[in-house]
Amino acid sequence: MGPDQPWNLVPLCNEHLLETKTKGIKEMFIRYSAIRFQIMAMGWKLNGLGNLDHDKLGKPPKTD
């Protein structure tokens, strides 16, 4: 989830939208190369923890 900004919106057909809601965008990123390339072109990447990350998202504060 995030803001309704161009870098955070991916147009999907109804079938893939429903699949995204049930399986999650990370699974869609891994499963479908077309969606992965679209998301990567928008600046998203998998971080070291295996989660999707974008430079425009706020980062949680570090805990020491």
C-alpha cells in the first residue's frame, strides 16, 4: 500500500488484480515477468529481505 502516485500504480486486468489481492504483489513480481518489468521500470526492487522497496517510500526508524 502507498500513495496514489504514478510510481505506485500498476494497471492490471481484473483477473490479475484479484490474484494480486489474494497472493500479494511480491508473488506477482516473482511469477509474472511482464509485471516484474513494469514494476522495475517504475523504480521498485527486491531488497535484501526479499520485500519490494522503492526509494520514494518512507523508511521505518532504525532500532538499536
